[in-house]
Amino acid sequence: MLAWLDEAAATWACSVCKNPNMVTVKIDEMVFERPVKNGHQVNIYGEVTRIGSSSITIYIEARNVNFYTGEEKQFVQQSSLLCALMMAVAQSRLMTL
């Protein structure tokens, strides 16, 4: 579940910043409020809370969806996830290859 949240946040950060060179630098806190069971539908939501000159901070949460009623219950709350722009690292790797 943690990998899904990280991947969703990083993908969204890349989209918002229009740059594919993003990496997660820090996850402040991850609270798993209830288990996710096999076969459950999971919706992941996010909100950009801050955009800096070389980073973006995103709030992420995941919700379990009941197929029959459409009701959503939050089961993971993440206070913030910092994705930093890594252009210099990507460029230096290209030079060494």
C-alpha cells in the first residue's frame, strides 16, 4: 500500500511540475487506520499543499470503496510527502553513461 501511495504521489508531482525527474525525498507520517483486504477497490486522492522552487509537497489519502453502495471510508492518511526535482542528478548520470 505504501508503494502505491508513493507511486501515485510521484506520478502526480511529475504531472503538476511537467517534469519526469521527480523523487520522493521524505514522507512525514503514514497512518494506516484500517486494513485493506484483497479484492477491495482503493481510490487515492491528493492535494498540492506547497510548491517551492525545487520541490512540491503533496497531501495523500487512500479510501476503500464499497462496490455496492459507493460509500468511501478513509483507511490511509498521509500528512505530507515531499517530492523534489532531481534535474541535476539526472543530467549528471547522462554525462557519465
